[in-house]
Amino acid sequence: MSYLDVGKQSEPYDLFVFAINAEQTREKYITRMKKFLETIGIDQEKKLTIQERCKVFTDKARTEKEGLVSVIIQFLQYQKSRVSNKEITGLTLRNYVKVLKLFCEMNDLLVP
């Protein structure tokens, strides 16, 4: 068997991590992605790994395209309210946007 399986699709988490060059950035992006997945309710029992959570989210996003946009907007609205309450800074909100944008781009999830 070849080391390249032509028909095999890459895992969503692996694609996401592959796109991040710097180690410090990678750690922060992964932490923010975990926070996003926890906040939207993927695996509330916390039994799945981050890789499995990303796969569940991506599969759900591909089948429920309208739900993807809705979930992301709700999450960002929640973070925006935290900015208003001075719990986090505007830069932190911007960093969440960058993480979600990269994840969606690397996994061909269309978010307008």
C-alpha cells in the first residue's frame, strides 16, 4: 500500500493545525478552537479528543450549512458581549474570528 492514499480525506483537525506555522500560535489557536467547540456544545461530557470534536463539528457543518453560520454568529455575539462587559478585549474577539476563519477555510466550510 502506498503512503499516499489518494481517496483518503484528511482529518479536519490535521488540516487546521497544518496551516499554522509558529508553535506558539498553534497552541493558542488550538486552545481557542477547544473553547469554541465547548461553548457550542460539542461533546459536553468531554469524552472526545479535540480531533474527534473537530470531526463532529465539520460533519455537522457540512450537513447543516445554515446551522454553521448561525452557530458561529451566536458564538461571536457571545464573545462580543464579553468585550462590552470588559471580560475580554477586542483583540481576543478578533483572534477567535481568525481561528474560526482558518478552520473553515482549511476544511472547505463556506461562511459568508
